[in-house]
Amino acid sequence: MKPTLLSPDGLSGLIFLALVAVTVAGALVAVAAQRLVRGIAGLSLCFIGVAGLYYFLNSPFVAMMELLIYVGAVCVAIAFAIMLAEPRSEDKVGKTSGLGAVFGVIVGGLAFLGLALAGRHTHWAGAPSKLNSGSITEVGKALLTSYSLVFELISVVLLVAIIGALVLAQSGRDK
Amino acid sequence: MTMNIELIRLLAFLVGIIAFAALNAAYLVWVERKGAAHFQRRIGPKEVGPYGLLQPLADGVKLMTKQLLVPDGVDPLLFKVAPILLLVPAVMSFVTIPFGEHLAARNVDLGLLMIFAFASINVLGLLIGAWGSANKYAIIAAARVISQNIAYEIPMLLTAIALVMATGSMNLNEIVAQQGGGLWHWNLIRLTYAASPLTPIAFLIFFTTMLAETNRAPFDMAEAESELVAGAFTEYAGMGFGVFFMGEYANIVVGASLVTVLFLGGWQSPLPFLPGSVVWFLAKMYAIIFTVVWIRWTYPRTQFYALLNLSWKVLIPISLVNLVLTAGWLKVF
């Protein structure tokens, strides 16, 4: 039977579509904006949409972390970096050349294709083996036991970032 | 049918929350003005109504009848969206705050995380408003707000993590329930056996960072009126400014509620034989808000570099040590 619009299935489909629309719209604003501040606003809208998708998929913890880290920290840090680097922030970003746009579309398309293929060909774990009670205890246990390698690798990435920032700051101070 | 009742309950709570936020914003302005006046040995508003109690209504009518001016050169969309962006996270945070034992719109398991997640958005409201209004003072204010927010969010989250380790839950209702049975069970002192003795330090750090995150004096760098005209709000007129103000006060109410829930036992009564109720919650919350007002009119604004140094060189190390010691204490006992 086809679900009607006002049945629970229909409504949840509608919510899903709305969240996808918010995400895509935010991403489009982020790449197409002429002003940097609009770009950041679009990026945060995109992240809010992604957080909504996580919440829709029944993992509230990831959704909240998405808001806290990506909207609250990454977007704000990007804004901070732009303010430090670019004093005349109200200036518009220059237009990209036609060749660059074509190149960008090709690279973006390839990335999309690769991710879509990977998504189609992965054997996804079934529902019972998912870590989806959403409780932080479960997530924490999983991170420190079965996925501890991933966890450690992420901390190595952060360490590299910190060392890089220190190196950059040091060379700036000597000048 | 049950779903409908749940929906109606949520709608009623939503309307109630928005009314609560608006009423608080209006009357906290009155508290602020009266308080400021008495701290400075003046009388404060007294013409409109008894003790000037109708002054907020008069202010509201004034703001609403003013023209919503959108100056040339601003980003019109972002300029209009920004005040709402400051207000919405505060309203969302109220959803999970337990005002009484059964008086919470939604009992969210990750309530504390949810409040922090939404609280981290409201700096974007200030940023977009300031940047969108293309005004030099506003942009300086935005730069300050961002560096202040980044600096103070870290110690706030670190102390919150230490507290979550001690309570073992992020559910605000459960955190309050654990603090039942009198004053000495509150997280502020916690004289129970398995509790960390470090919570008073956590309370001080949390309160300080709360002041900074809500941009209150002595940390009100966003709106340093003696240096930056009105900071991020410089270009706003009429109700645009009004909504910004409502957002600021709503955030203060959220911050004070959070302090109440986390450290002062929420709706629990201070003595074991008195029943807990929403009255205690409101009393504690308003006591915190009054302290916030009191601090504003007692201390002068700090310097910007002193503000950042306080966070990076004092609060973050202390909260890190607090985190490690709390972990050790919980492991040993």
C-alpha cells in the first residue's frame, strides 16, 4: 500500500526531504555566495541540516555533536580565521574563471560518483549489530574497545594539526 | 489519540516557553534598571505604574511602533535573520530544562549536551548580525565575541564533563533527582560519600564562563558601549534591537537555569522535610540572575587581553586539573 501524506510514514518521508533540502540549500549557498559571511551562514545551515538527518536516523548523540562541533566550533573557527586574515571582510570574493568552474564540477562529480559507488557496494551491517541505542556509554565503550584504532588515529590527526599551528605561529613571530 | 495528546502537550509547552522567555526579557530589563539605580544610589524607573512596573510595557510599545530600519549597505537577509538566530537556541534549550518534577517539555536523555549544542549556535547569531550590518564597530565586536566564545567554551565544557563524570548522567531530570534530600546533597557541596570534593571549584568556573558566554559584564565585550557604541547591535533599530535584547536575556535565563539544575539542586527543596517544587527552582534561578545583575553594576569591564588571558592561562588549566582529579577521585572511591 502506498503511504498517504499524513500517515506516519508519509510525514517522516516529508521531514527527511525537508532536511535534505536544507542541507543541499545550505551547501549551495556556501559554495555560490559572493560574500564570505553568507558563505559561513550557508555552511552552518548545511551542518544543521546534516545534524537533523542524524537525529532523523535515530542517533541523537551524533546529531548533538554535529551541532556542537561543526556549527559551534568549526564554523566559528572559520569565521575567526577569515577575520584574522582578511581585514576588509566586506569585500566580495572574486569571480572564478570558467575553466576553474568546469574543473570544480568534474572533481565534485567524481567525488560524488565515488561515494555513491562505495555506498552501493558496501555490505552494511544489519540493524541488530548497530550501535544505535544512542547512549553515550555504548558509544564510549565502542570507541575505546572495537574502534580504538580509529580513535587513536583521530588523535594523531589532531596532534599533527596542533604541531602545524605551532610551527606556523613560530615562523610568524620570528619575522 | 495518545500521539495527539503528546502533540498538544508539546505545543502548550512551546507557547509557555516563548511566553516565559518574553516575559522574563521584559521584566529582567526592569530588574536590571532598578538594580543598577539602587546600586548607584538612584531611584530608577518610577513614573509608569507603581515602582515603574509598567515601564517594560511602555518600552515594548515604543520599540514595536518604531520603524524597522534596514540601512544601506547591509546584507538584508542576514541582517534580519540574526536577531532570531540569537533567540531560537535559547528557546530550544528551555525544552529540556526541568522546571519541576514533571514540568519539562521533553525529558531528553542527552539534555545537557543538547543545551550546549544549541548554546554554541547563538554566537553565530551575533556574528552574522554584526558582520551583516557592515559597520566597523559591529565587526570589531564580532571579532571579540568570537575569540571570547572560543576561549570560554573550552573551560565550560571541561567542567561540564567533570560534572557528568560525577553524576554519571546527561539527563537533567536525573541530575536533579540525584540531588534530592536537602542542601548538603546539592552538587555545589555534595557531602555524600562517593562525591567529588571539587564541585565548588567547578561551580566557580562554570559561573564565570556562564557570565562570559552570555556576554555579561565584566565580560561584555560584544556591547562595550564606551568603546564600540553598541557593538554588534549598532545598526539595529526598533524591534530588531528588541529581539536581540530578548535573545540576550533569554540566554541569561538559560544560563542561570543551567547553574541551578547542575549545582543548586534544581527544583529540590533545601531542607529534606519540605516538598520540592517549581517555586524552589524559580527562587534559585532568580537569585542567580540577581547575582549576575549585581556583578554587572559592581565591577568595571575587563580589558580584552585580560579577558582572554583569564580563560587560556587560568580557567582552562584549572578545569583540566579539575577534570583529571575528579576522574582520579571517582576511580579511587
